[in-house]
Amino acid sequence: MSRLLLCFAAVAAIAGACHRGAAPETNDASSVATAPPSPKESAEAPMVSATAPSPGMVRVDVGDLLSQPMGGAVVLLVERASSPRVVPMVIGDFEASAIALRIGRRKFDRPLTHDLIESILASYDIRIAKLEIDALESGVFLGRLFLQERNGRVTKLDTRPSDGIALAIGAEAPIFMSAEILEQAGEPAPHHQEPPPSETDLVDPKGAI
């Protein structure tokens, strides 16, 4: 079995144990589904530049993380543009905490799930090149994580966007979203990014775990 397959097997075992039964990410803040999307098979394809966007992809950044009264959170993905649009994505509490911790660059004595996945990838000389959120099906966002080996070979893996976001932030890898999703689910961004004075429900990295 190749080093790459051994690495994937280890990562898949960790991800399956941590996220079994977790909810898919949606753009409907009024409800969170309980059934995970069906996984796709990994596909391998050469690329000229692993970090360059695929056709039809637009660079986005993580904006705010907002908790919901009934549980879960909303991550706001902001388009990089002069007149940006914002796409809200509903995620679970665990995933929101992981993203918040990695935004805050917090480190613990013992590795957390995404830290362990990064260590496994690094031990096989594999880097996280980018995340692409490329589909919105029945209100559920779908993504692909691009991994690059030392020899330049790139592998695309089906991923929940929340996991991909946490890993991309940790690796300082770019995040892209399809222009079609931005047209379908994007909303005009406010003229300023400061939260209103009454905002008290931001996910706090210090109290996330």
C-alpha cells in the first residue's frame, strides 16, 4: 500500500470517528439536518498550480462566527471584491469551536482532531493546498480539499466545508467558492465589519472547548 493511501486511511479513520452522525452544512439558519451527505470517492488529477483557483471559483475569507439560540453556529464567508457578498453557512458547535480555535491560533498540550490530521499529512510530506466549496445541493454545501505531495501530485478529497475551513485556516491555504453559489446564496456585505453594540453571541475561542 502506498504512503499516500496509508495517510488517507489514517485520516479517514480519525474523521469518521469524530464526525459520525454529524450534520451537513446548509444555508438555512432555521434548521440543521442530522444525516451526513454521502461521501464521494477521491479523485486524482494533475494541476499546474495547486493553490490557483479552478475555473469559476472566487476567493473568500472567513468573516464572523455567530452562534444560534437553538444550537449550532453560522460561519460567514466573505467574497474578496470591492463590493463583496457574504454567504452564511450553518455548521455544528464542534466545527465552529474548531474554526474559532484555529483563527485564534490557540495551541494545546495535546493535539486536537484537526491538529492530528495535519500531523499525519505532514509526516507523509503532504500539504493542504486549498479548499474549494463547489456545490450547493438541496441547501447543503459541498467542498473539495486539495492535497499536494512533494512530487507535485495533487489529490482532491470530498469534505464537509467546515472541516475544510478549519484545515485551510491552520495551513494558511486559500479558500474558494464557486461564483454560482455566490450568485445563489450570497448577500450584500455591510459597509462596515464592526458588529453592532448588542452583539454578544460571537463564538469565543477562549471558551470554545
